[in-house]
Amino acid sequence: MIARMHLPIPDKADKVLLHSCCAPCSGEVMEAMLASGLDLTLYFYNPNIHPKEEYELRKIENIRFADKMNIPFIDADYDSDNWFERVKGLEWEPERGKRCTECFDMRFERTALYGHENGFNLFTSCLGISRWKNMQQINECGHRAASRYEGMKYWDYNWRKGGGANRMIEISKREEFYQQEYCGCIYSLRDTNKHRREMGRENIRIGEVFYRAD
């Protein structure tokens, strides 16, 4: 087990809204915040996730862990039509490209709005804990969303450091979380399956792969 460091909480805040994309990515972040004495609320807004079956699997796992940790969970709308409109024309952008920027902007804008309307002045996201993501891209989107509201800040903490990325895997195995095998959107699924076929592997089978304890 890797020791967890006490988080350097910005501006002595004691309340934070966490945008969560899934249980595996948020598990370590949730435990680290609780260990640091933060009053934490989860905000699940991910209209990019496709198909709906995959969306529900990720959400259910996130709710399961939030309930176990006694953390409030906000289930936001699955307005996928708006997401498709937002990324229209960017269907063939590569991972980490302009489509991802639009996707992060949309999700963080809604998170910041909820925070503004419900007494939060600090929000963050677990998205950056994944090594597959561009942390600078995510943080820029977070700060841009926060700038819409006076007094709102985005916490751009590097959740990978201090062993965070390794603990993410440890917790996922301990809890036997559902293990998604692509980022989430229909275009990520398309490109991931294309790569798998080129490598002689089968297409992704949604709902079949879970983390297992060693």
C-alpha cells in the first residue's frame, strides 16, 4: 500500500465539488479528499459516454462507491444530443484534440454552473489522473469554466503525483470496479476498436471487464 499525502487544499477551502467521470478515476481522489478533511460532493455529468448501456454502468459503479463512502452524488442530465451538437464537425479529431477540448469545456461549464448555484466556490475533476489524458488541456478547460463566475476557482491539482496513479489501480482492484476500455465517446469507441482489430484483438465487449484483486 502506497502512503497517501495530505492534500495542499487551496485557500483553506473545506468544501469542494468533484466532477467525476467514473469510479476508477475518482476512487483515489475521493479517498484523498476525505483523508484531508474535505466536505466532498460528486457531480456526474458525462453526456459524452456512449452507448447508454456504458453510461449506466459507469454511473452505477460511481454511485456504489459514493454510497459506500457516504459522499453525496449529484446525477446530472444525460443530454447526449447537446453533446453531439457541441462536437459537430470534430468527429475525426484525434484523442486529446479539439473534440476533447469541447467535451471537457461542456462538462466543466455545467459543473461550474451547478457549483455557482449551490454554494460551492471550488471545483475539480478526476479526469487528469488518467495517464491517457492531457493534464494541461484539462486544466485549461477547468480554469476557463471557473472564470465564468466570480469567486469560483478550479483546483488544478496533479492527482497522479505522490503515488496517486498507482493507488487508483489499487482501489479499483480492491473494489472490483467495472473497467471501461475506452475513453467514453462514440468516436473513442470507434478508434479504439479499429486499433484493436489492427492488433488482432476482438472489439470491446461492453459490460464484461472488471478489475480483479491480485
